[in-house]
Amino acid sequence: MSTATVQIHADGVRLQVVPGTSVAAALAQVPPGRTRSSVTGQPRAPLCGMGVCHECRVRIDGRTHLACQTLCTEGMQVHTDTGGPCP
């Protein structure tokens, strides 16, 4: 049984996750478990889990991505301060 992990940084917090973990699942481990804030400042989190609702938009290494559709990779920098559209 392998105990390998991947380390990411989410809003400055270092997280260790199992390879194959989505960014959305990793962010759910960090209170308050949000992926972004709405325009009114309310915490938002993944709703559909399949990339349709876009509630899980985050900035990863400088680009906007859907957290539910992105797997964690070693050293990635995730920021939940984005509200922009995904490319």
C-alpha cells in the first residue's frame, strides 16, 4: 500500500493530499471549505461537481480553472480570490 502524497498550497495553507485528489476535494478540507466568494462576499463551493455550474472557479498557478475538474499536482498554488470566467 502506497502512502505517497502530493503537496499543494491553497491560499498559503500547505495541504498534503492523495494523488488523484481534485482541487475541489482538497479545498473542502480547509475551513470554511469554499472555492471562491460571490460578488457579495458569500462563500461559494462546488455545486454540480462536473464542471457545469462554475461555482468552483479558482486561480491555479495564475490561471482560472474549475477546481472540480482539476487534479492536484505537486507544488501547485491555488488561490480562491477569483471570480473570473474560465478560459
